[in-house]
Amino acid sequence: MDRHPDPGLVPEPERRALEAFAVELAVAAGRLVHQERPDDLGVRRTKTSELDVVTLMDERSEALLRARIAEHRPADGILGEEEGSRTGSSGLTWVLDPIDGTVNYLYDLPGYAVSVAVVVGDPGIPGAWAPVAGAVASPTTGELFHARAGGGAWRRALRVDTHTGTDSLGPPRPLAVSEPGRELGGLLVGTGFSYDRERRVQQARVVADLLPRVRDVRRSGAAALDLCHVAAGRLDGYYESGVQAWDIAAGMLCVSEAGGLVSGLEEGSVPSPSFVLAGGRPAVDGLREALRPLLLVGPPSPPGEHPA
Ligand code: LIP
């Protein structure tokens, strides 16, 4: 297997067509989850922990995305957050987060999105895949972010007309990461917390150390949007442990096409469920230097016990 797949091997006209299809998919699913959210939305089931919830609309959104991909691109594989993977024969796989920010959505908070990416390689293995094109639709804030490898990253106004059920997209505006330098004190940093309570103990310890040293910390609840906000220069950096390929595939392409860097904890490493770090290069360097010693220490002592 190619451990370093190159999205540039997909011809530019095909990349452009894939980006347009990713946009179409994200907008359609974004409209569905925005317009058809039931007032009495509840939790249908839980996954990795009792905090990791699935709603009816996560399932409906993924079903819509899968049906359209099967209809228009039957040879492509699919990896979706709710229904898992289907192998394809084209070498391309669609990586779908039908609602990123599900807990926001459950509580009717606006910070959720539909994230759609198409990648080369195996999205189940960190470092064995790379995004070719992607789109993130944020229907409540009326924004669409999209990118293709080598084609730049873009933001467009997204208006969903709830009466007619039609969407309109504004003109594309280019995205560029911020350039605040590497000094922590000047950085507005996004992060997120796991559904695993044990992992949150370490995440709380890390953020407690970082918070007094940076400009401030934001926790939006949706990694795809955090990455798009980095791409748009609205956050100087973002880090999180515990995110999956479907959370980050489209957003990380937006960051890299906006002139930024997305990596793992070590310099030159790839993002993985254990860690993702994004921003302009100086901000990433500054954050890595601060976070590395915090993340490489052992697990915290259980409550009541004190380390020597
Ligand atoms: C969410 C991520 C977020 C993280 C949440 C959760 P979901 O994904 O986007 O960054 O902090 O714990 O993993 O479950 O809403 O698709």
C-alpha cells in the first residue's frame, strides 16, 4: 500500500469535478439537517461512550450522502461516521461526517456542519490517505467552505430558503490562515474534548497549562468548523486528540490550501486520532513546543492520589 498517496495524481479536471460534487453533497445534507430538525430531537443510540450520541438526523444525513454517491459515483468507496466503510474500486473514498458537532445539534446550538471529503488511499490508516477535495457546510451560520488539492480554499455565503427549499451560494472568497507569529501570547487557539471521560482528564490538564499562556482558548464542538476557522484566519491554531478522519478530512484540506499546516504532534508527522495540530507554520511551531511536553507525560494520578 502507498503510505504517501499523492492527490496530485488525480487529474486537475477530475479534482475540480470532485470539489463541485463535494459542495453539492455538503449543501444538500446541510439543507436536510437544518430544515428537517425535529423539535423533539432526541438521542437514538450511543457509540464509543454514553456521551457519544447519534440522532435520527445523523442517520438521515448519512443516508442521503451515501445514496447520492452510490448513484453518481458507484465505483468510489465510502467511510461514514455512522455506517462505516464500503470498499470501492476507483481508488477514491468519500469520507463523511453527516453532522459534525452532533452535541451542538442535539441542543440546537448553531455550531454544527456537514463535512464531505474525497480522499486517495485508505482513510482508515493514519498517513495512508490524503484529501483530494472537500466541502464543509454550516447551514445555521450560512457558510460553505471548500477546497481541492492545488486549487486553493474558499468560503461562500450559503443561503437556504426554507420556503422554497432551494439554496443559493455567494461568490467564492479566498481563505488564508492568520500570520500571528509563534509567540503563544498572541494566539487564539481552538480545541475540543473527547467523549471518553478518562481522556478528558488529560485534556483538562493540558488546557489548564496552556490557557494562561495564550490569548484565549475556544471550544466550538465541531472539529471540521475549527479547521475551517483556522483556514479563514479566525483561529490562529487548533489542536485536539481523539478526532477521526471524518471530522478532519475536508477541514484539513481547507487549512493546507489556505497556506497553513496540519500535522501530528511530532514535526513532519501526520494527523491521526491521537493528535491533530493546525495553523500557520509559526503558530504550529509555537503550539507544538508548548504542547509536546504536556502530552508526552504519563497518565494523571487517580483522584485523591498525588504524584511524588
Ligand atoms: C466532534 C468533534 C469535536 C470533538 C467532539 C466530537 P462529532 O465530532 O468534531 O471536535 O471535540 O468531541 O468528536 O461527534 O460531533 O461528529
